[in-house]
Amino acid sequence: GGELESRMFHLHGRTFWLLFYPMGDEEAVDGRCSVYIFSGDEGPLGFEVSLNGSSKTSTAHFLVKGENWGWRDFAESPGNDVILSVRTWEPAVEVTSKNTAVWRVAKSWYSDMGKNRMLESQEFKLNDRMMCLRFYPCGDAEAAPGQSSLYLCTEEEGALGLELGIDGQSKTLI
């Protein structure tokens, strides 16, 4: 089906626009819509795109102006009006030594988030493994009320001892 392109908009000093295919792009599964976010600026970006209650979260490093990132099979093709929204954050992680990384997350990035909503860092390398952090400020689905959830993710197998911390409170896992 046809495509709809948004006007350019600005968030956190960066320029973006969306490309929406209500009936999916040419390679989408039948009955699924496609959504892509374009960045007018280079650099890492964390983002969440929502369409009528369905949302997807990712991080990307936009290498050139106008590069896009998105989902070919985002959700079921809508039958009525749609509301597309975008939330962005800076996913940069600072690797401070061979085995330590710090991700500074500004409260403004998550102040309006609810339970089971996630921020994801860009990938970083520690101890020769590629990793990323997933932070649920109001907790994931299993978290107790008032608790945050933090996950270290890697696709590489093998034993790993680690310490994860939020605002000076840390947990060590071996």
C-alpha cells in the first residue's frame, strides 16, 4: 500500500521524520503495517515508536544524515485513524575500563514512563563481549511496586560475574 511521510520534527535538539506504510511496505507480511524513523543527525539514538497502543523500542547508531531504522512488520494494519508517537533518549554508554561501563540516564528520559516500559543502551564491549543494558524505571512486569528493573544483555555464551547498580545501590551476581 501507499506510504505517508510525516513533517520533520525536533526532539532533544535532533531532527526526525517518520515514514508509515498503513498496509506494510512491499516486503511486509500481509495485514501488517511498517513504520520507520529517519534521523537528520548522525549519532546514537534510543527510541520508542508507538502506534495506537502497540510500541517497539530500539537503539541505533545513525551513521549518515537521513538514515532510517524501523520495523517492516510493526503491528496489524490499522482499520481506523492512527496515532503515531515517538520518544527518544541518548543511549550512550561510557566504557571507563576493560570491565566497567557507565550509562547516565537523565530523569527527563523516563519521568512519564509506566511499568514494563524500557530504555535500552547502545551496545558496548566489556571483557571482549558485546552487551547492552535494559532499564525499566518503573519495573518490568514481575517487579514489585516501586522497584526498577535492570538487565545486562549479551548473545555470547559463557560464565560471567557482574555487578549492576542504580544510583549507588548494586547487586553482585556470579
